[in-house]
Amino acid sequence: MQTDSKTSKAISFEDFKSEIVNDYKVAVTSRECSLLGRREVLTGKAKFGIFGDGKEVPQLAWAKVFRKGDFRSGYYRDQTFMMALGELTVQQFFAGLYAHTSIIADPMSAGRQMGGHFGTHSLNDQGHWKDLTNQYNSSADISPTAGQMPRLLGLAQASKIYRNVEGIDTTKFSSEGNEVAWGTIGNASTSEGLFFETINAAGVLQVPMVISIWDDEYGISVHAKHQTTKENISEILKGFQRDENGKGYEILKVNGWDYVSLIETYQKAERIAREEHVPVMIHVVELTQPQGHSTSGSHERYKSQERLNWEAEYDCIDKMREWMLANNIASADDLDALEKNCKKEVREGKKAAWEAYLKPIKRELQEALVLMSDLANSSPNKVFIEKLIADLKAINEPIRKDVISAARKALRYTISEDSSAKTTLQVWVNSYLENVQPKYSSHLYSESDLSVLNIDEILPIYEDNKDVDGRLILRDNFDAIFSKYPEALIFGEDTGNIGDVNQGLEGLQEKYGELRIADTGIREATIVGQGIGMAMRGLRPIAEVQYLDYLMYALQIISDDLATLQYRTLGKQKAPLIVRTRGHRLEGIWHSGSQLGGILNLVRGIHVLVPRNMTKAAGFYNTLLLGDEPALIIECLNGYRLKEKMPSNLGEFRTPIGVIETVKEGSDITLISYGSTLNMVEKAARELLEVGIDAEVIDVQSLLPFDLNHDILKSIQKTNRFMVIDEDVPGGASAYILNEVLNEQNAYQFIDSQPKTLTAKPHRPAYGTDGDYFSKPSLEDIFESVYHMMHEVNPADYPKFR
């Protein structure tokens, strides 16, 4: 048996045995980490544990065929795989369990994710791409079951793009598209819709993707008979098996305790995926989970004694040991000694991780105790502060919360006092929070020089006054983009052949090919997943979701994966994906675009942009492609046929992000809106002039981030009153804007009237033009609401008329 598929060089029998023994050592080490990790949780040192015990031997086989440049999109039980690649040490394993906030101690997430969530560093310390072809790559895991699947599709599709699209600089990203994307998932999680959606999409796209299904017959405590038809996922997916007449999957099934068969199976899967670009599914059965699902419960509560006995007999490590002894790979004494040494190494690694975790906290603790003692000695409330000191000292294994909480409480006892000790502690507390808070809060957005906030505005240039449909500005700007950036591509429902439902991509598929301007099936979650995966591999994808309402299908992926990526990796991975959609003012319950408030509060970590016309939208695309951050652009659905001037600097002009625009200046009231409603507000402002009300109209343009220069505040300082007009439901985006203006910009200091919001009704709009009129703010609603505010200010000049 040739175990090392990464080299064609023949190895001697002694080398062969040595490799197997090393595999066994990795498996035993991983198991000991799981066993000791559980104890660390139960003793309180760690908060929660979810481990890879029972899955060790299949992951050894997988690691043998995983090459540099490949990507993993996995499941939170893949620790043995990471250890086999040399990407996870024992000390790092425990550092993650303890939530060590150092990216060196815990390179997976710097303590931001619980153990079992693995990622490698795609970016250097400056936030720029490393050479991904020269390292093993693991996309950062997320906990939601099957949430890793859509991203996996995009990671695999990137290889297809790199292999087949000319002109892309692949230097750091691909070697002729030969990379395989490897996914893992638990058998129970294959019940999730994201699994089926991804499996179908990968079969259609024919991408180099291998998905391993770890099957131990349970999903937490629920047996497979309640999870999967026929209790067998590969059985029910037989229709996906490729044959001579059509495309599909290669479906393989193997016992998870059979070391030899596992290696042969993974070698076969790798060859098919890497060479033929055909997706492969490996159903790894007869696996065990010796400690149950997690530290939150015991599997003895739900497994029969018969099952527990079977698991004891078919533990994959024990079966590997039996095979090694039977084939004279090693002696029992040698393996006993190896196992003993592994236990020792794991204990030492655990100890080192814990000491490294505690060291900075203990230093901070001592600093706080000294300052609190000084405070106590100078305060009439000494006895109360000393009680805090005693309680803090009594904590054997303090965490940062204990330290700063005690210091802050100590200051309460000196509210009316004035002393140098108090001043020193105040400075220390403020400095502590300033320095420590970023360990838990940084990198929600890019902190590199490629942040979109560093990109300056370039205004459109108009060489003539030619009026065109807005969609032509988008189309021609996209043409300039795809000509300028060979790594840019766009895909979605009706995006390719017909050039999108509003013809914003008309004719571009014929010009740039079906791989760059592509149609997809009706499957929003995996459309976004394609974009995430491809963006993580250096491409610049634009994922089109046909209408804003349909974004709900993909919201979990956007929220849990895309929006958190920079944050959960401390800036070591990025996915600068642009999600393109259209909304606002479409009539009807299911096509109204009324969910923006919910979207805003679920996608912190990406930019949400709401251009009022197609020139502004085109400028946002141009800006984003120069940066390294993800964004959602919502084009105005009723703006594609409205006339705009055609800029001459297509592909070059840029709409700034986080900057408002004052569309009309005024002195009486500030009206704040965005998107299609902004155009209605402009009309209302013109009509208000007829009754002597001079309104200033502000286009928000960018909801996330919001008015970074606080220009709205400057407007309110002038007008002393404002209204937010929005077509979302009450308490949605309008409440978000109100909070930003009042609490972040402190505009309450300058207002002479109660700030108002004018929103849609609390229900979705009824169908038809009248449904829209009576469900969302109308021109008359805006006029009368503003007039009523001015009536309250000056009833003589603005008498009631309704």
C-alpha cells in the first residue's frame, strides 16, 4: 500500500511503517486532546467543548491527499485533519479552548470562536493576500450546521474559473485550477436545505469538490432514522451518481475504521476531482462519537447499551491499532510507549497553553490590585474597597472580566472624593478598556489600507447632455468593469443569457463568456455561497439576487459567514464579495422590499448601500472593486427606465461610501431618505416650496456605514428639525437612522421640534398601484407630514388644511 499520494516517489518498507506509526501518533494525540479538553470544560477552565473524537482515522486518510493550494470548508470535528497537516498543535488546540486572545497563541480565531473552528491565514499582517498556492488553506468555520456548504461550492468553482478564464493573474491563487475544495459535514446535518442546495448546484456546475460525510448515526441525540430517508444519505442520493450519459457525482462509501480502504478511497476521490473537475461525495460510515455530541450532555442518555458496546469495539483508533499489530507495523510495546508519550505531550501542551493564557491576565490583576490598594488607603470607604480586593485575590484563576469589574466598582466608592490614587486608577481603567476592548471587537470591517473608506470620490464627467435609460449606464459601466478586471464575474438568476431582468447586463455574456456572465438556478443561498468562496480565493465576484425580498433565502449565509469573516479571523481572511440586488417600491406582499430594517441589523460586517439612481449605483461598484470588503448594493427597481445623463468616465467615477449627499439645500427642516423614496421626497420638497417651506433634502446613500462625516448633524444645526422618510416598516431602517442621528451624532442638542419618522404601514404592501399608495409613504403623506410639523412650529403661517 502506497500511503503518500502527494509524491510519486516510491518509499521503503521502513519509511512506509514509519509513516503509519506517525499517523497513529497524530490520531492518539488528537483523541487525548478531546478527552482532556472535555475535562477542562467540566472543571470550568473552558466554557464549552465540541471535539473530533471518533473521526480521527478518516481524517488521516484525507490529509494524505490534501495539497498546498487546496481549501477546506469544514465541520467542527476536523481537529485530527488540521493536526495531520501541521496546522494545529496541542498548545494551540487548548489555547482555542481557553479563548486566548492572541492570534499567535490561537491562530484559528484569537479566542473569538469556540474550539473546533479552524482557519488558516490567507492574509498577511497588512491585510494583503499571501501566496495561497504555497500553503494549506482552511476557510474559517462557522457553527450553523450545513452553513459551510454554500462557501464550499464557491471555493471549488474558483478552480474552474482559474482553469478556464484567460487573463487573470493567478500568481497567488491557483496553479492552473488544479486545487480541490474539500468539505466535511455530519450525517445529520445533511438534512439541512443548504446541503441539498449545494449538492445540486455542484453537480450542475461540475466543480472539483469533495464532500466527506462523517456518519456516526446520530445528530446530537437523535438517531438517523429520524434524520434521513432510509437512514442512509448516499443511498438516497444515488440519482446523482454520474454515468456515461450525463454529468453528476462520483459517490463513494467506506467504513470509517478501515485505515487501508480509507486511504484508497480518498486517493480515488482526489484523482477524480483534481483531474476531471467532477464533484465527489464520500460517505464515511460506521464511525463513533465516544464522548457524545459535546460537553453539554452525555451520550449514555440516548444510546443503547448495544450501541455503546459496538462503539467500543469499532473505535477507529483501536481498529487501526489492531491492523498495525496484525501486519507487523509495530509491536504492542512500541504502541503502548507511544500512547503513554502522547498523553504526556498533551498534558504538557495543555499546561503550557493555560499558563500562557493566564500570564497577561495575572499581570493585569497585579496592576489593578496595587492601584486599588492605593485607592483604599486614601479613601474613607477603605473597608468597602478592601472587600473588593479580597474577593479579587480569592479568585484562583481570574479572567479579565474579574479584573476590570473590580476596578470599576472600586471607583464607585470614591465618587465624591478627589485624590491622586483615584486619578491614577481612573486613567488605568480607561486605558485598560481602550487597549483590551479591541481584542474582542476589532476587524468587523477591513483595517487594511484597502478599506473602502480610504477610496476617494471621483465625480462622473459629462461631455454631452445625452439622456439615456438608467439601465444603460449600469450596462456600460459593467462593460468597463469586466474589461478592466479579468478576475471580475457576475452570476445569478437571469443574469447571463438575457442580461438580467432589467437588461443591466445586456449583451455582456456574448462578449465575456458564460463563465464570467453566468446564469444560475433559483437558489439564492448558494449564489451568495459561490461568491463567498470565490472571493476568498482572490476573484472579484458579483452575486446577483434577483430581488431584495429574495435575499431572505440567503440571509443566514450573509449574516453568519460573510459578515463575520474578517471579525472571526482577526483580519486573517477576507471575502470582498459584492451582492447585487434590486428593490424599493415594487408592489405586493412578496416583492415590496420591506425587510431592510431586519437586514441592517443582521449583516453588520458588510456595507449596505442604497443608491438613488443608476449612476450612483455604478459608482459604488467602481469604488468597491478597489477595496477589500463585502457589500450589498440595492438598486432602485423603478429607476432602470428613468432618464439620466451618460457619464463619459465609465468604470472610473466613484461614489464614496459612508458619505451622504445634500440633494437640495433648505433652511426650515431636514428631510432624510434614500433609494426610490428619496426621489419622492425631492418632489415633495419642490411642492413644499409652494407653501413657503424650504426643506433640505439629504440622500443617505450608505446605511452601513452611516454618515461618517456627520453631515446630517450640520444640516440639523441649521434647520433645527428633521424627519426620516422610509418605505420600511415602522421601527425598521427609519429607527436605525433615528438612532444614528440622535445618539451617535447627538443631534438632540439642536432640535426645536420632536423628530419624526414617516414609514410604511406595519404590514407588507397590498398588490397593485393602490396597494402601494395605501401601504407606503405617498407624495401626499410626505407633504402633509412635513406641513404638520411646521404647523406645530408656527400655526399662524401654516394653518391646518386637513
